[in-house]
Amino acid sequence: MEDVFVLDNVVKIYKMDSVETIALNGVSLRVEKGEFIAIMGPSGSGKSTMMHLMGCLDRPTSGKIYFEGKDVSTLSDDELAEIRNKKIGFVFQSFYLLPRYDALQNVELPLIYRGVPPKERREKAKLILEKIGLGDRLHHRPTQLSGGQQQRVAIARALIVDPVVLLADEPTGNLDSKSSHEIMELISRLHKEENLTIVLVTHEADIASYAEKIIRMQDGKIVDIEDRKREISHV
């Protein structure tokens, strides 16, 4: 199976004045194409730091990170930006939708930056929004949408670039229980139908249970890996 990510003895240290904080302490991990992985751990365990490094948003202090076989820890800022823009879809706890834009315009944004013609990007945004159940909300602004609907728009925006991997950092953190599980059902469906590689960060066990593999972290280290493929296949 092809690897999307390989982390090899990754260390991340944050320095403030004379104080050093070890956020990741020798983490090694493989993420294969088409896998759905959840990273769990308490606050300060290093799970969000690991996602930021995988998303080319930061660099490791030491160790190597490979994305599709390429050592991204040695790339320039421009090269990292190109990978983020073309290969990785991001979904965050805060939806980061532009309030003056409707759902369609928010989803189109990544393609505007790529210079895709208006008609082409609008048709693609419409198709994705219809696919995720928001075909009747195309021209609603964020304030006219529920939290769950706003997160669906954010997911559609991440998908419009046809990413190699979807990175979701606490995607249900601002949602109620019903909306949380609706979003996870959607993410799970996208994984199955599109064979999309998904790495999700959460501190909630019921959200992590949607994944095929659960990585548990503590104090900057991986302390357990639970493979749930067989269990999920019988659900």
C-alpha cells in the first residue's frame, strides 16, 4: 500500500525566551493511502502539533516527514505552500467562512486563487454542495446556516481542490451532539465512497470511533495504536 505520510522520529520543540516545550518527542508513524485515522489525546499531548506538521503548516525541530515520498521537512516556504494548496484539504473546529460570501462563494475560494474560470469553479462548487446535502443552501450566508451546515460548507471548500488527504482538527468541537454525528457520518461516507485519506484530531472517543485506526498520544509520544478495521467491517 502506498504511503501518504511517513513520520520518522519527529521532534518538535517550541522555545519562548529560555523556556523549551517539547510538543512532540520522537514520533514515528505511517499513514497509508485511503486510511481513516483518528489522533486522540488530552490537551497538550501533541496531537494538534502533529497535524500541523503533517499539513505543512510548520516544520519539525528534528526528524523527517515524508508526504507522498517527498521529504517535506527540507522544502522551501513556497514549496510547502504549493503542497498545502494543491494536495491537502483542511477542516478546523472554527469554520473560517467569509461572512459576506454565500455558501457557493465560500466553496469556490480555493479555485479563485488557482485562477480557475468563474463558470468552471461555480459548477464544481455547486456539485460538491449538492453532494453533501446543501443543494438548497447555495446562496445562504454563514449567519443563515446552522453550525452543522457551516461545517459542511467548510468540508466542501476543502474537497474542491481534490485533495490527496483531508486533515480535520477537532471538526466537531463547536457542534452539538446531533450535528457532530451528522458531520462524522458525512466524513465517513466521503472516506468510503472516494477512498479519501483522512486524518482527524479529536479528544472525544465517540468521534474517534468512526475511524479505522486510533492513535493515542500523551506527553508528545504515541502510546497506543488501535486498529479497528475488522471491528468497523462488522458494524
